[in-house]
Amino acid sequence: MSGSSALASAQPFGFGPAAKLVAVVDHLGAARASFYGNGIALRYAQVNGDHFDAVEEFDFSDLDAAMHLVGSFDYALSVMEPRLVLACVRRGVPVMFFDSLFGFWRLDHDLADLADVARTIRAGDDAQAAAAFAGLSVHESMVVSHMIATRSYAQMFPGVARRRDQLAELGFDTVTATGSMANLAEIEHLRGLEPRLSRTLVLNLGGFTNAFLDYDRRGGYVDILMAWTEHVARTRDDFDEIVICTGAFGDSFERRIGDVVLRCGLVPHAEFLRLVARRPVYLTPPGLTSLHEAVVIGTPAMLLPSQHYGHEFNRRSLDGTSVARWSASFDGLGIPVELPDDDLQGTLALAELADRIRADEALLAAFVANMDRELDAFVSRTDRDSEQWITDLGAVFAGEPIARVMATIEEEVGRVHASKPL
């Protein structure tokens, strides 16, 4: 595949899509990819710039500019960035679409109606295609991207197989259900790194940036967890270091609280994986990227309360597994919460609850006490408990290995590139 060029981008919603993109391009072997994008995805790519040939800021909402850009590449890799898929389809550039939430997306229209939209995007003129795409919700644009992409890949999770079969019935049979969208070769060799960090507490709060959330507007979630970790540093003697991995703040910082060093900020992906591989006490919201990586590395995680509605969907989908056994949530506060079954409204309800806890001294004290109880239960788990956690999630996540997927893409694109005249 030498000589072929790939354009890569990820949806700027938290770290998840960008982290998957890093894993995907790492499977290209000798081939490389150039990142174009914006927002938190751009920040993540800049911090992990050694994985790309180039990292450039670009806004795919300008369809004409996007079509011009993709025309200079042989193919594209899109992790949950539908606008890149649209530009490639209109320009006739092969595009591979990767999606970790395929079974989650909420649809306002029937799949048959979305199939008609997909056909218009493919067969209509540029104006018709742009108008059809503009009429889609964010969630619907994800599903339509599976219909129009050259190939698409859905990370396995409850609901994925059913939706894949539904698309196949409508004539769209290019969706492959994959296992973890992670660089398994990079991660697996990290298993069991020594020395163990049993006296390190790691909180992975992710990018905390999407269409509905950012720290400046709705930072209560981050603030109440920061308050709890500072409480842990002051009142417990079982940790020497607390590491909070997050893109919520503009800059990283470090400070000492008593005998405990607290570090907070954006951590390069490779450094983060090495940190988790040394088996600290690891806490994360129920985000799929974090959980997939934890399974591959072999480090169990305690679930933090949900940041947004997608996390709550994941949590519910994992009911009945051992993951639910070590799972902190706002339910533990005894506050009646009506969580709408809607991405935006559900996310706003969670954000408002976190803001309410931050503003109420009694509620914050109850939250801190509840988190202490959950942490005590998690650190007292047995080795057998940890093994069961890995086994349960591994079974849920099983699918086509992403390394095999990327090898196939390399072969196919390589053949096309080799057939082009010099």
C-alpha cells in the first residue's frame, strides 16, 4: 500500500472518537494518515501527533471545501464524522466509516425513510445531496453514513447485530461488527506492567466536550468529582498519587494535598495506556472506549456516574454483568431523578443534577460519602472478581478483530492505488 494517502478525522465529541482513530491508523503499518478536524478531536490529535503524518485544523461543515480536500487523498477514514463521509461520497473517494455507538443512535424516521435519504445522497446532484443530509439529526446522520460509506464498521455492543441485520434487509450489507477499536498489539504487550501502581488512583473523565457539554457551561460533573478526589487525598492513607485524565481544563496542573500528589489534565494516549496497564485503582464513566481498553489491558474499572445520556445507555446495557457490581451512580443519593429517554434531554438532566449537587452542601456531602462507599467496595474485590469483570465484558465486546479489518482495507486500497496510471 506504499504511496497511497489517507485522510483521517473523528467527530469532536469527547476523546472517544479521536482515541479510536489513533488506534485505527496505528493498524496501517507502513502507511500513514493525515488528520484534519477541529474541536476536542483536533486537540487530541495534536497531543498524539506522532501517530499522523500531519495534523491540520479543518471544518467539514463546508461541503465544497471538504470535497476539494478529500479529492487530494486516495481514501478516507472517518470515526463517527458523517460530514467527511458525505464529502467523500460526493467526490467519489472511498471512505471507511467507524462507529462505536451503532446500536445506540435514536432515530426520528424509519430506517426505510433513511434509506431513501441515502440513495438521494448517492444519486442526486450536489444540492439535492446537501439538502437531504441537512435534514438529518446527528444520530440519523450516523446511521446514514453506514448506508453510504464504501465500508462501515460497528464496534460490537448490545443492539449492534440487530441494527446491522435491519440495514441488510434494506439492501445495505456493508456493515461489519468488530471487536475493540483499539490497537490490541500495542495494548496487549502492556498487560501486567511492573511495578504495580496499587497506591495510585486514576480517574478517566474523558474530553468532557460534545454538542451538549463543556466545562465552562456545565462543569458541575467535573467539579463534584474534583471535590471528592480532594477529599480522598485529605482523608485516606491508601493513595500516594491521584491522576485525573480530562480535557475539561485548558491546561494541565499538579498540586500536593497533604502527602498526596494530584495531577490533572490531558494525558497522551500511549502514556495513559501505560498508566492503566500498571493496574492502578481505575475509575471511569461507562464510556465504551475506556471499557474496551480496560478489557484488553486486563485492568478492571469502577464505573463513575454517567456524564451524559450515552453513558447511561451503556450502563443499562451492561446490567446483569459483573461490571454493574462496581458502579457508582447518582441513584445512590436517593434523589428522585426523571431521566428522559432522549440524548439531549437526558444529558441535560444529568448535567443539571450535577450542578445541583455542586450548589448544595448537604447533597455534595452525600455524594462524597456515597463515592467513598463505592470505592471501598471496589478496592476490596478479589482476584477472581477482577477476572470475572474482564470475562463478562470481553464476551459483550466480541467481534471481528480490528487488525483483520484494517489489513483488508490496506489490501483493497493498495490494489486500487496500484492500478492507477503513473
